[in-house]
Amino acid sequence: MSITSPVIEKHPSGYRLVYEDVYATGIDDLWQAVTDRDRIARWMVDLTGELRLGGTWSVVAQGDEPSWATGTITACDAPRTFSTTWHAIEEEPTELVVTLDEVEGGTRMRLVHTGIRSIFYGAGWQTYLERLAADVAGESFAQDWDARFAELSPQYEARFGAL
């Protein structure tokens, strides 16, 4: 499994996505990239709240649109793993678990999102994780988020549809 070929499986509460890849950076840098609000904003979204055990977070609202996701940090063992609830608007809460391990050539990150019901998470997470890889490598993003998401969506629709 990797960013480009995640495990997608049915789960009693919906689907489970598992992405795993090695990022060309140290564990402390990757930990900062996935837990520091300023770093997260570079590759994903702007967040508000407390990114600590028991803390709550929310995606910063844009214009007249409300925040589209909120969560609570339910476990944290820096710089190895954290879990959070993930509650997107009009969806049931899900669980996101991120685990980091130092390996030859960098740091392996495993992202597991359990309980999702929308197939759009597949293309969304791949787009975000590609941007994370570029960010920690000091590279610019090849294309904007919406264009990459649109490019990836048909293959994820087919993979989810085959389950």
C-alpha cells in the first residue's frame, strides 16, 4: 500500500482507508508537519483549536461557508502516533489514526481513516498526502488541489464501486 495505492475495505461503520508511505524527512519533522497548525496549513487546511490530547479542532470557515470538519484528539504519543475523531458536516463521526516510524530513507507514515461513508475521501486523502510529501521535500505542488482531486476521483469511484 502507498499514497497511490491505498487499502480500501468495507468496515462495519462504512469504509476503511489505509495509506502508508515513506517520507524523505526525519520523524520529528514529519511529526511537526502533521501536528502543527502552521505546518498543516501549508499542505492541507487552516485549523483552529488545541492540537493536544483532549483538545478539539475545527477547519477554519471560508467566507460564508461554515467549518466543514471538527474533531477531538483522543490519543497522542509524540512523535509516534495520534488519533482524532473526524466529524465532517452532515456525516457520522469517524476515526483517523496516524502512526510514524523511523526507517531507512526517512519516516514511514501510516494513516488509517475508519468509518468513512463517502468515496470522496480516497481522492481527497491522496491529494493531501501528495502535497504533504512535496512540502516536507521542500518542493512546490504540481497542481492545485481541486484539479488533482478531479483527476483522481474516477479511479477511486471505480475502486469503491468494486467492493
